Amino acid sequence: MAGLSESCSHVGAVLFAIEAGVKMRETASCTTEKCKWLMPSHVKKIPAAPVAMIDFSSAKSKKQKLDDAIA
């Protein structure tokens, strides 16, 4: 449906999509640069484990559990 611009809004959407695609192609992807998230120096090796066995708790919650167990 044409509005005041006398063109379909789909044309504008296509033009915005093309512009976004061109801008994304011009920028460097994260895989072309050196890793930005380096492991801390004290971590030498991370052992492989099934996801079910990995503890994703934060340090704060681990401390709280330890404090509760000690008290």
C-alpha cells in the first residue's frame, strides 16, 4: 500500500536489508581477528567433561553454598 512517498513500504525494507548486508560484509568477522577472550594465565588446561557434569555456578553462589555447609 502506497503512502505519501508513493512507493510500497516493501521497497524500503528491501533497501534497508541490502544496506545492512553490505555493511556486514565490509566489517571483519570475529573469526578473522585474534581471539579477544583470552584464558586467564592461571588456567593452563580445561579438562573435557559432559555438560551434565560441569558446574556453571557463579563464584558467589559457590561461596554461599560453602558458607552454608560450614555453618
